[in-house]
Amino acid sequence: MADVQRIYWDAEGYAHTACLHWEGFPKILWDTLRIFHYRYPPQYKGREFMEVGVPRCRATITVPQHPILGWQSIEIEVVGYRLVDAFKAATLKAITTFCEQHPEEVAAYPIGLFPTVFAHDVEWNYRTNHFGRLVGSFVGETLKAVIRYMNAQYRFQSLKQQCVDEMVNLAQDFHRSLTLKDDQIHSLGQGIARRDTTIGQLEVQILEGDTQILQRNTVIDFLQEQVHDLNQELGDALGHIEMLQEQQMPPLVPNELEEEEDSEEEPEEIEGVSKIDSKHGDPELNPQLNHSSSGS
């Protein structure tokens, strides 16, 4: 018999073991395989993971090919809740598969009495109806095998019940969490409804404001048109006023224009005094002119 192997984990998180460190179906299977001269026990491989928030595991058992008889290897894969119950379930399927593949070989041994999948299985009925050799030659071994199998079945059922209880607790926790989330969603829905009402009111106010703005723009356009018309009328009025002013002023005669120009220049020369004389003071009277004037 190979050395008992404990569970060890590889770098990828897979557990590897021979499952021979506890009593149950793995030991029953290995004892059965040793009867048929298998050299190495089956190998188990499994990994635990989370699936949609629920703990799950995937386990695989591999029965090696028979070294002499050439029996094909058996590989069973199951999905469970924990690795322990998954390994046991995989072992039970391996025992059933081995007995189905070699019915004549297992009929001579107590393992041939187990297990049955269908109550009307012909091979299983044959094995159970013709167990005279087991009663005559293998009474003790048959009783031990029955007891071991019943014990393993009880352990397996207890483990399954434990897993079911854990699943129920987990389902209840999920139910409470979902109920709480439903309440929160309902509260959020009410808040959203109130916000929708407020948004509707604001939209009505916005529409009213747009209507008022449109009306004001219409009034502004009308006033701008009036201002434009008034500016045109004002321009026309100013033009008319300028035309009236031009009509009221009489045209100037050329002689009058010359007199006006002379009147503008004469004030600078007073009684024959020029600008040059005015700069040098008052002019002196010519004595000759005075004399001549007196004689005359």
C-alpha cells in the first residue's frame, strides 16, 4: 500500500490528495482496488471558488489504468459545496462506475453488493441473489464491508445535510439582503417619482418663461420698428425745417455785398490816417497846408 498522502496545494490553488486520511468511501474504494492488485490509490484534485456569491468547488478523482489487466482508467468530476463532500461524492460515483464496468469480477467480493443506482438493475440483482459464496466463505468480510459501507453512507449523508444547512443559512442571508435592497429600491423609486414631479413642474415653468420671453421679444421687435419709423420721420422733419429756413433768408445783392465788405475794412482807417501812422503816434500838421488854408 502506498503511503498515506495529506492534502497539499499547488501554485494554482488546486488541492491534491489521496483521501486516505479519513474513513469513508475513499478507503472502501482503495481496499476494493487492492483486491484486484492496483498499485497506486486514486488521486483527487479539487479547487474551491465563488460563483455568483456562493461558495462552490470542483473535484476530480482519477483511478489509474490497471497495470496488468489493462482496465481503462476512470475519471469522475463533480461540483459541490465543499471539497470534502465533493471528494466523497466523486468516490461514490467511482465505485459505482467500477462495479458497472467489471460486474463479474466484483460479484465474488462484498463490494459487488454495492451500490445500486436503479432498483431493477439486472446485474445488481444477479449479484445480490447469488451471494452464497459470500455467506459461506466471506461471512466476516461481508459483514465488515456492509458495516463500513453503511457507516460511510451515514457520514456522507451527514455531510450532505451539513452542506444543505449551510446552503439554507446562506440562502436566508441572501433573502434578507434582497429584502433590504428591495426596500431601498422602493424608497429610491419614491424619491425618483418625487423628483419626476418636480422636474415636470419646472418644465411647465420653463415653458411659461419661454412664452413670456417670446412675447417680450415680439414687443421689442414692434418697438424697434416704431423707433425706426420715428427716426425716419425725424429725419424728414429736419430736412423740411432746413428747407424752410433756406426759403425765408433773402438772397444778397452784389452791390450790397461790396458795401458790406467796405464797411468791414473802413473802420481801420479814420480820416485819412493809415495804419503806419498810427504806429508812430499822432501825425503833425503840415504848416504849409495851414498857411495856404488861412490865405484862402
